[in-house]
Amino acid sequence: MRKFDVVILANGTFPSHAVPLEVLHTADKVVCCDGAIKAFPSADVVIGDGDSVPSAYHDRLIQVDEQEDNDLTKATRYCMKNCSPLTSYLSPLRIAYLGCTGKREDHTIGNISLLMRYFKEYQVEGVMLTDHGYFSPAKGDVTFETFPGQQVSIFNFGCTELSSEGLKWQCYPTTEWWQGTLNEASGASFTIHANGYYLVFRTYNPK
């Protein structure tokens, strides 16, 4: 997995799998969403309304009181302004999102769907890592690194043309999210052909 420009740690379930933990502990910069600072007190910045931030961390708090967007979006907007890409200013900002799932299912669904918003509206190259795998948004024809037996799900975000190479079952332009789940990679890569946006989930371990 390529290096990220910044990690955003949300206040969901703190990661326990080795992959997201390595991303977190090797990050050049970590931005916490509000109360997540209590789980990772060495973070560089805390974003939110401050209600869940102990006074000991107020020196790193950037208070944003507006309620139209959640703390994950507020943190993303902060990173867009303050965390330039490691490669060049022309490259898209690469953000690793951790702690975005667990605790509450409605927050989990909302946070996962926000990945696509950031990709489409903000041109952020975001990857959301959980304790089981990782979500990444994409558009058009893309080839993904994989390994035999890796479990893959493809969630359609409006494509009317959608097909695949290198997966056990052929993709198609699904109309329901459940229809794109439970696929499997057969080699070292797979390719998605599409005329729009979609979200890919890949597991860390083979079936």
C-alpha cells in the first residue's frame, strides 16, 4: 500500500488489525476527529466542535462548530488546505481513514459513503481501512493489485456499464449494493471496466 499524505482517525472502533495499525503508527501526520484524540493522544491536530475533547488537548484543537457536515468531512477539508501531497502539489491528496466503522451502524454506512463524495467533489484519493479490509473509490477503467483468493466487493455508484477481468464472477451494472458483494480475485490483479463511479472493497487475507 502506497504512502499516505495524512491519516484521519475517526471516533469509531479503534483499529486492531496489523495493517491499519502500521498505517497509523508510521504516518507523517495524524488528524483526529474530536473524541478520537483520547485513543491516540499523540495526534497532531484535533478537528470538531470540541465537546468530546479533554482540556489537555485543547492546544491542538481546531474548533469547527457548523453542523451541516460531520467531523470526518471537517477533518478532510482541513487536510485539503494544510496537508500537501508528499509527491507534488499536482498530485491528488492521499488520505487514509481509520476508525470510521464500528460502534454505530448508521455512522458506519455514512462514513463509507463519504469516501465517494470526497473522491468526486474534492478529488481526494481516500482509502478507508477497517479491521477486515479496505475501501477505495474509483472511476472508469482501473486495474487493482490483488492476490488469489482475496475477497472483493464492487459497489456501483451509477454506472450503466460495468464489467471485470480477473474476478471469479463477472461484474455487471448492479442496481443494489448487495449484488456486488462476495466476489473473489483469481490472480495478481483484476480490472474493472466502467463508465462511472464505483467503490471497491478488498480483504487483507484470502478466503
